[in-house]
Amino acid sequence: MTGKPAYAYVIYLEGTPGAVWDALTDADLTASYWGHSNVSDWRPGSPWRHVRTDGSQIADVVGTVVEAERPTRLVTTWAEPQDAERPDAHTRVTFTVRPHGDIVRLTVTHEDLADEQALAVVSAGWPAVLSNLKSLIETGSPLPQEPWLVPEP
């Protein structure tokens, strides 16, 4: 434990662990529900990039694949591109995918956050992204609006 803030979120989905894994690692699928394509070969030690879908090829997040055990566990580091060479500025995201009866339990843990402000940002972001992922897996379509773009009342 680093003493830095961490965030965990659990969501249950009707689907298979393989479908959840594919939704996390397939660039086209991530583009459909996340507004970014997650691009990598998903081998431990490989780089990954969170690339905008507007055609600019700009990566808003970069990192390294730490672990990849299809379809149950994916661990990556996350950093802003300007901090790619500063390991102390990286956070760590772990996706744990487990069968739960006839459904799937997806746990996302985001660790080593810089401060409480970063915790607030991911606390708003992960539920929106994962709700969109859940809709995609269960219905074949993401939500009709990107949840992170809808203004708070």
C-alpha cells in the first residue's frame, strides 16, 4: 500500500468473462462505449494507449500492460502522455473478471491516485464508463448518451 488514494467499483453483467475481456481490450469495442480506443497487443510489458476516436490519434492516457490473463485479470499502468517516463506519476488499474453464477462480476480497482481531486475524477468516470460497457454487453449497444457528457442537474 502506498498511502495514496484508491478507488474500487464492482458491477454485475449478463454475459461471459470472454465478452467482458473483449470489451476491455478490443479497440473497436472500447471506442463504441468509452469514447476512446484502447490500443495494445495486451502482452505483459507492452505499451497501451487510450486513443481519441475523433481521428486525431491523440492518446489521452498511456501506460504499460503489467498482467494479462485472459479472460480473468488485466492490470495496466496509467499516465498522462507527458508523464510516460515518470513511474512515480503512474496509477494502476486492475480489472478482475469472475463468473458469478450465470452472470459476471467485474471489479475495477484504480490505485496510486495522486490526490483527492484525482479520486473525485475517477469516482465519476468509472461508473459512467462501466455502465456504458454493461449496456453494450447486455444489449449490443452502448447507452444512447455518453454518461460522462451529460451535465449534472
